[in-house]
Amino acid sequence: MTADERTPRICAIVPVIDERPRIDACLATLLEHADRVIVVDGGSRDGTGERAAALGAQVLGAARGRANQMNAGAAALAASAPDTEAWTLLFVHADVCLAPGWRETLGAALARGACWGRFDVVLDGPGLMLRLVGATMNMRSRVTGICTGDQAIFMRADVFDAVGGFPSQPLMEDVELSRRLRRRHGLPAALGHPVTVSARRWRERGVVRTIVLMATLRALYFAGAPPRWLHRLYYGSPA
């Protein structure tokens, strides 16, 4: 798709590690409506990168870790597009699917002067609890100005560069980037156009347990706990 010349071009950056079952759905509307799609593979062994390339995405490798991978994608755009100030970066996790119409919604926000923001989320599992989890995530973000990677964070490329990109840490990189952006540019644009997020971590760990765990990790992070320690608590292994 050719971007409307009146709006910035959009580069979608997707960090992946062993996401072969989900990559088709994630890339579907991105490849159709973004001006460029960069998939950054952190060492997949299941053919994720090969499948993404076959679908038409640009694929590159980077050191494992979402922050490293997303920064590498932004750097690849900067190296090949001298007019990066004309671009908007859209960071999409591999278990997130943007619904048709996302490009128009994002373009309208940029036209209104938004320099960063995110989409609302809807978890893909059935049941009232998961609907409440998604609604709570969206409400909390509106109040605090803190976004999570599940919400498909976007920002102008020059704004991303000015804050130094994602901090090099193994967890809470999205929270820390949001804090820096909020200090410089105020609250994010909260787009009501929803993105669908896999509820796999809630199904695997249990909804209540996951809610408690995430709230605990967030509280510990704001209290100053090291991200590497939090990564071990969340994943059960060192970063």
C-alpha cells in the first residue's frame, strides 16, 4: 500500500523468537497497510524468520531480547532511509494482531499532532475475566500514561531517537520508555481502535495468578528492583 502523502510513513517493527504459529496472523494487516515491515529475529529455531521473509517482510537478526531487537529494527530503518523524520515507528509483538482500519486510525492521530501513543487491547480468550483484564490495562494506561508492548506502541522516529530508544534491559523496557516519553511529551495518544492480543500467558499461568504476578513485578520495578532480577521472577531463568 502506498501511504497517503499527507501523513508520515509507517514502519512496523516486530521482534520474534520462535513465533512460527503466530507470525502469519501478526503480519497480515501490517504487510498490507504499513509502508515497511521489519521482523527482527532473536535466534528462532522454528523457522519464524524464514516464514516472515516468505510472507514479504524484511528480516534481520539481533541479540536476543525485545529491547535489543526493536532497537535493531529502528536502526535498520535509519540506516536505509535518510528521511527518518518522515517515519513513524510501530512496535508490534508477535502475539498481537492489528484489526483492519488501524492505518487510518493511526494516521488520524498523527494528523492531530500525536507524537506517540498506543492502541487499546482485547484479549483473544473467552470469558468475563479476560475482558476485564483488557479493559483494566487500557484504563490504567489512560490514567498513568504508561504503555505496554501488548498495546502496539507507536511514535515518530525523531521522538524515538531523542529518548535513546528502548533501554537495554531484559524486562519493563516498554514501561521505562513510556516514562521517558511521558516526561518529554505528556500522555500518549490512546487509540480506541483495538488490537487483539493472545491470552496465552493468562491461560498458561492462570488469570488471577498472572494479574497478581504482573502487578507485583510492576510495583517492584517502580520501587527500584533491577530488571534482571524481575526477569528471573517472571521467566524463571536469568536474562
